[in-house]
Amino acid sequence: MKHTVTTASTLIYCSIFVASSIYVMIPLQPRLSELYDVSVGFVSLSSTLFVLPYAIGLLIFGVLADRFPLRTLLLVGMALLTFFTGLLALSDSIYSLVVLRIFQGVLAASFAPVAFSYCFKHFSGTLQAFVIAMINTGFLFAGVFGQMVSAFFADLFSYHAVFIVFFCFYLTCFIGLFQTLQFSSTQQSYRLKDLSATILSCFKNQVLQKLYVIAFFLLLTIMLFYGSFEIYLYNNWVDFPFSLQLFRMISLIGIIPAFFASSVMKWFGAVNVLRFQLGIMIIGFIPSIFFLHVGSVLFASFMMITSTSLSIPMVVLLVGKHATVSKSTAVALYSFVLLIGASLGSTLASSISFLLVIVLVPITFIALVVFTRLLPKE
């Protein structure tokens, strides 16, 4: 049991640093634009060309996780991620940085689907629910943590220092995984022609279809909210009392319910918890619809994180439960859909006003609450 808890802690630790790679370039973009005399739009490719390969990598490693030992995949993925992060620390041009971020994105994707598969195989009961919730909480926390670490070391030294620090982080992740992961046998021989059939079987599963629809809107909402809010602050609310970074940090208090995921799931069931958490999102946005001020917006942000902190792990658990075959691929497709939603939310943020977002979010989640009625009862 002690070894199992150590392994779980290592996976949670890794989730924070792996997901942080998605966000580390955000504070560096103005600095790199000035340093290399290129537009901020060009520098932003270092983020865009990370996310797209990351999304593709989720599918690749999800399929591989059904066919190769999970320990091997996690160790090889982390070793290569560490290596390419080290190369990023040595990069001396914006072009090499952008190209290396592509490789980093693919390799960072080796963690999430394989880690979730490891949880389904080696953990059970309340521990499984808790670890999955904590890994997802690590992903949420990384959104702020990654930017904070990046800005701190870039201001203190240079942008190279950011990648040196993350090289060290990933090295500790590799060591931790090497010492704690249990060996597992190969699932089945890998045949490339099975890839499309495996993915198609997941999309044909009617329960998974519904869960993927719900997953699509979870991170989309967060990215759309914060993106449109940042634009609204710049154009219409210049006297907002604190920075967006501090605003997000305060909202992160909302991740606390995730620590009780195993207990609430045991008491109420994953479907009921998911439905309730989607309802929490609706409640959070109602005050802002009628009266937009600092308190109501902060309340909406807090309740949004509170809702997501439990709704995401519940979806993961339900995907794992209802995937009759190829659980790793099913979870990888969930992660892919989740990330596509996040990318779309980030894109739409510049074209949808914050005031409209405040109205659209509760309407969307009312529809999702009704939609959960179609999920099978536990």
C-alpha cells in the first residue's frame, strides 16, 4: 500500500510539470519578440505548434498504451521530454525554439493518457478516483503555476533559464517514475491497421459519445472566459483592482473539492456528482448576468474552477468505466476532445464579448445538465 501511495504521489507531481509546458511560453512572448526582432504573432507559434502536436500525441500514445507496457511508455516519454527540454535551453534562435516546441508537444502528450491507463490498471476504488482527480487538479493548477515559474526565472535570468529549470523538473519526474512504477505486461501486439477501427469503436459507443460532448465544453469554457475577460479588462475595465494572474490564483482555491473526489463519488455516484458540478457552473454565473462587478466576476471564476475540478475527473472515470475495450484509447480521445475544446475557446475569446460569454456559459451548462439525463444510471 505504501508503494502504491508513493506511485500515486509521483504521478500527481508529474502532472503539474508536464501540463505546465503548455503555458510556459505565454509570459515569454513579448520578451522573445523583442529579443529576436519578430512579431508577437510569430512567437505565439511556439505555443500553437505545441498544442496541435500535443493533441495528436494524445491519440498516438493512447493507442500505444493499449499495446505496450505502461511503465515503458511513461519512462521513454519522460526521458525524451527531458532531452528535448534540455535542447530548448540551448536554442539560440526563434526558429529552433519553435521547431523544438513541436517535438516537446508530442512527447508531453505521452503522460496523460498513459498515466490514466496506469490508474485504471493498478489502482482501484476510492484511491483510483482520488488519483485521477488529483492528476486533473495538477493540470488545472499548471495553468497558473507554469506561467508563474516561467515569468520568475525569465525575469531573474533569461528565457533559457526557464527551460533549464523544467529540464531539472522533468529529470526528477523520470527518476520518480523509474523508482515507483510497477511493471506491466504488453497488452497485445501492435498493428497499425487497427488504429482507425479502435478509434471508430470508441466513437460508436453511445455512452462515450455523450461523455465526449460534455468534455468538449469543460476547458472551452475556462479558456473562453479568461480570454474574453482579459480583453474586456484591457478595453473596458482598466481600473480592475488586481491583475489577471492574481485573479486566477484566487480562483484556484476552487480546486479544493477535487481532494474529496473519491468520497463524493462513493456516496453519490459519478453521474450524480457530474450533474451536480455542471449545475455549480450555472449557479456561479447567475450573479454576473444581473450585476457585473468585481465580486460577481470573482465568484463566477471561483465556481467555474470548483465545477471543473470535479466534473473533469468524473468524466474520466465514466469514460474508463464505459469503454468496453481499449480504455487507453478511449481516455486519449477524451483528452483530445478536451484539448480541442480548449483551443476553440481560446480562439473564440477574441471574437465573443465577455458580456455575451457571461450569458452563454449558464445556458450551455443548463443544456449539459439536461444532457446528462441520457447517461446510464449507476
